[in-house]
Amino acid sequence: MSTPDAAEATRPGPADAPAASDDGKDGRDGAAKEAKETEGAEGSEDREQAQTAWSARRDLIDHSPRTMRFGGDARIGGSVVAGDQHGVSGGQVTGDVIMGTKTEIHQWSISGFSAPSAAASGEVPQTTLDRLAASFVAAEATVEDLLARLRRDRVLVLSGARFTGRRTAALTLLHRLGAAPVHTLDRDTDPGTLAERATAAGETGERPQGRPRGYVLADLATRRDRPLREHHLLAARDRLAAQDAYLVVTVGHTAVLEDVPVVEWRSPPPADVLAAHLRTRVSDEETTAKLLELPDVTEFLSRSHQLREVANFAQLLGRHAAGEVTEDAVAQFSLISLENQVQEWFEEDEASIHLRDKAFLVALAAFDDGPYALTAELSDLLYRFLQKTQNPVGVPEVPVFGTHIGKRLQLARAERYEDDEHTEWGPVTQQKARFIDDRASLVLLREVWTGHPSARPALISWLRQLADDGRPLVRTRAASTVAVLARTDLPSAMALVIEPWATSNRFRHRLVAVNSLTLAHLIDTPNIPRILDEWSRHEDRRLRWVAVRAYALIGPERPEQALAALRTAARSLYDNLGDRDAFDREMADELREAVALLLLSEAGDTVLAELRTHLDDDRPVHDLTIGGFVSACRHTQDDERYGHPLVLGWYVRSVTDRTAGAQGVPFLWRAALGDPNTTRYALDVLRAWVLIADRSTTTEWALAHLLPTLVTTSPEYHRLGHLLRTMPGEDGAAPPAVAARLLTTLPIR
């Protein structure tokens, strides 16, 4: 016979008891001590309501990033763990992106295509103009319109985003007009001296007889106190007409302009640009067509690469056609280009990319595909930590206004859009932001963690504060960020972040540790099961708690091993069964909930078979099995109060498909109803199912099919018959009519 403590241990219900403190050693030095300082006053856990494993799993499904979608099968909702291979979702694919390219990184450059340096000034070689013109792509009507405006006004201002081919368009327009020579002007030219600088540049060099001069001022630098005004262009126009010259100025979307007519320049389709560049490098059209049909080329074009990268890719394809580079180099080029872009962001000095913008890039990597306002808010928090690292004696300052959303997203090669965000109150429409290339967040986090170690203290402090946040989305993204860091550098991520969270007395911290390990395993981080196996036997109950929660989440892919570890943990609990104070009821609840989650996962049939096999091994395993099963039976579709019971739906499908659930579900129901320790709780669940059936014919039909299988003896018949004859309706109302109908389905014994 089991003791009352054992009965309590198997009692189904929410695991919402606060965690007791642990007498075991922390075994963590500096990192853990710093983490504990953030926990507040002693006993803070008592004021923090713990979250059930089921609810925490729902948050993980709702808020995990698109690169590591976590979910289960149709019984719970979502996709199979590590089974969604769209984009970079799926463990191996995501893991490969995080670990980076396996070949030496090169940046294939094309002279004259990439943007000039800030101080670039001088004459553009004629060979460069000829090459750019040969591969230039734009609608002919657009080109003719621009040429007509340039001939008429002598000055043309092109406005567009960086790396959309603005400078190439400017040089090609001048080439079409027959301008020679063509001079580039310094982007820091004062708009007030534009006329003088242009004509002064034209005084050097010889001009072929009968041909106009040309000038290009790419990415003109303007400020609020130094805008480009209309009268600047009018003055330049007069001087250019006198010299028979033309000027094309390119500016970004955020340039400061006053009454200046501009032409919006839009990037031509990358596929057209690639084809045009290939035709200048490959001798015949047939070879060009074959290159464009390569799967790696299709993949590259799907990634929305910048035109400078498209041109570089064309050069590489030309070398591939000539037998100079391998197919692997072609396949790797897209990721290499992304890695180079990320390195460029963080290697730029403050004059080019401000520290606040770099903080935004990191925050966007963590909150990719999340609400923009939240990302911006938390990026400023990271900015403060980075400032503190950069200047420990200074006071961190964050500008309140002045941030241009479009400029930020343009720098990040990201986009803004509207979509629903999951909240505890239901879906809410939000303005969201995401990288255009879904691999960017993974590459960026790896680069910051491994390429810029001086940023680690700020990043760790930021992550710890995110783990304290009251919003499930924020805590989940803290976990997903740490999962990427663990995939990159497991020892450092464990010592600096995960272990301090796992040994915290605060529930939230331990839950973020659980999610970090779960998502790290999802993206193919090695040794996570080994860590959990060790923690499940650790003297520190907090580590045991983390291991049990994580087993419930990663267990579906290794159900036999997960259940074996849970059985071992259950047996260790019963060593203290005679001591009420020492018996860990919260851990018993967690073990039961872990079994429930495994039963409701895509591995449910395997789990069910394992539970039946080991049901009578010993009392701890019996209690674990029955308690977990009854707990699983409490869950309904979409967690609705009157939703269809998930286990009941599983049973019906199993009968139809002739799978393990058809026999296994009734078997465990009979065991639960026949165990004196769980009879009352099992009957409570059946009573709830009958009330649902009173509102749902689907549930009534399923129950009518299940109930006869629960009656094999006279005591079983009388137990269920008594329930159906005597159960009241809700709130003391009359018995539901469905109970009488279901009573007729019971076979008399």
C-alpha cells in the first residue's frame, strides 16, 4: 500500500506550487553570483507564480523564432519537432548556418560596381564606364525619360536605397550621353559649393572634341544645417551649361533636401542583373542559360541579395563555367555574402554605423519576426549596456526621439509588415520587423558572440534582464538567442548564461534555461541530452527540475531514453517518501506533467507502449504512469474549457487507424480508475468529459465508443454507472441529459 504522500504525489492537477530553496551547493562562481544579484530580495519566488509545463510549452510554440520553430503534432498544434524544413527551420539546416561556411571567405569584387569610399574623387576610367554600360539593366522607357531630363536640366538627382545600383545608373546615363571624361566628386562636398567643385574638377584632364563632360556625386552627405537646396542646383546648372557638362547626384531616402526635384531610383530585378552580367562574361547564350538554371542560382536569387552581391556572383559563375571554381564555391556564395555583410556592419567605425544602430541589429537578430516597437525598446536597453562597457565611468544616454524607422530597417536589410502576435488574451495585430534573409539573425548572433568578445559582458547583462521580463515573448527570445550562442560556443554559453539561470531560485530563470537547452537541441547543438542526463541525477534539485522540464520538450525524439530518465527520477523521489518535509511534491508534479506532455506529443504511441510495458515495475513508476496519464486527459483542444479532450480524440483516431492508442488508452483508463490513489481524480476527469459531451455531439459520440471498453468487471461497471447516474450538472444544476444516454452504452457485468 502506498502512503498518503504517494497519493499526493500522483494527484493530477496543475504544478503551481512555488519551488523550495535548495540546500545543495550552487557550484557556480562569478557568473552565478552576478545572476543572483538580479533576483531581488530573498524569497522572491514566493511572489512569482510558477507556470505549468503545458502552458510554458504553449508559450515556446507561440514565440520561438522562425529559424527554430518548436511544436508538436496535430494533438497539440504546430509542426513536428525539427521536422519543419522551410527556410532554415530544422535542426541540421539551422545548425549549419550558425556554424558558418567551411571554406575560406573571399569577397569577389567588381571594380566600379561597389560603392565608392567617402573621399573618392577623380576621373572614372573609360573601360569601367564601358563595362558598366554593357551590363546595365533598366527599363528602356525609364532610361530615355532620365536622359531627357538630364539633357534639359543638366543636373539630375537620383534618390534610392544603398546598393540598388544608383551609382551605376548615374555613370551609365552619362555614358549614354557620350560624356567624356567623367569625374566623381567627394560625397562630403558642401552643397553650397557644388557648382564651383564641379567646374573645378572639370578643369583637369583633356576632353575629346565635341563631347560633354560628366560628373557624378554619389551619396551626397547632407545635414539639417547643410541641406541641398534648389538654388544650389540652379547655380550648378548655369555653370554646367557654360562648360557643356552634366551632373548626376545620388542621395539616400533620408537626405536633407529643400525644394529639390528628385527621381526615385528602384533596383532592377536581381535575376535580370545577373543575366546581364553573365552575358558579358560567358561567350555563348546556351552556357548562360544553363548557369541560370542551376539550383544554387535559384537559391541565391531567392535571398534578395544586393546588386553588388549579384554582380560578384556573376563573376564567380563565369569562373565556374571556365572550370576555375567548384560547385561548392557556388553553393556557399550566398551565405558567404551574408557573412561578409554582417562583418561589415560590426567592423564599421562609429562614424559610419553608430553604436545604437549596432545594438538595434543585435536586438533584431534576437527578436526577428517580432513587434518592431518591442525590438526598438529592447535595443535601447542593450545600447545602455554597450555604452557602459565602452565607457564604465560615463552615464549611458539614449536619445528619446530622432530614430528613423525606415533608415534603421534599410541598414539592417529588413522589412516592416503587419501580422498577428500571440498574446495571453488572443491574437493582436502588430507592426513587425524581420530580416529579409531569414539566415541573418543566426549569422549575426554568431558573429557578435565569437567575433567580438568585448561585447559579451553587455550581451550577457542584457540577456539576464530579458529573462526577468514579464512578457513570455521576451523570455522566449532570450532563450532562443542563448540557444544560438550555445550552438556556436557551448562551454561559454553554459558557464556564463545557462547554468546561472538553471541554478537560480527564481522560476522564470530556470524556465528560460529549460527553453535555451530545448531550442539548442532543436538546432542540433551536441551533448544536450548528456547534460540533461547528468542534471537529472544531480544533488541540486533546481538542476533536476530543469532536466525534467527539458525531457518533456525534447523527449518526443528519444522517448525511450526520456522515459527511462523520468522513471529513475521518480524512484529517487520515493527514497524520501516517509519524510513529509523531505518529499519533493513539486518535483513529483513536474514528473507527472512531463509524462503528460510526452503522451500528447507526436511520439505518443511509442510513449504509450513504454508506459504499458513498465506500469507494474514498481510503485514509483506505477504512480508516475497513472498520474501522467490522468494529467494528459485533462487537456482539451486549444485549451478551451469545453474543447474536445485531446486524449479522447487520440483514442478515436487510433481506433480508425488501428494504432496503439485503441488498446492503450482504455488500458490506462482502467488502471487509473482501479487504483484507490487515483480513482477520485480519474472520475473527476470523466465527469468533465461528460459535461463537455453535453455541449458537443463529437465528444458524446467518442465517449459512447470509449466507455464500453472501460468495463470488463462488475466493479468497473458499478463505478462508472454510479458516476453517470449521480453526477450533477454544472453549478449544482440538474444532471445533464447526456449522462443518461451514455449510461445505456455500458455493458452489464
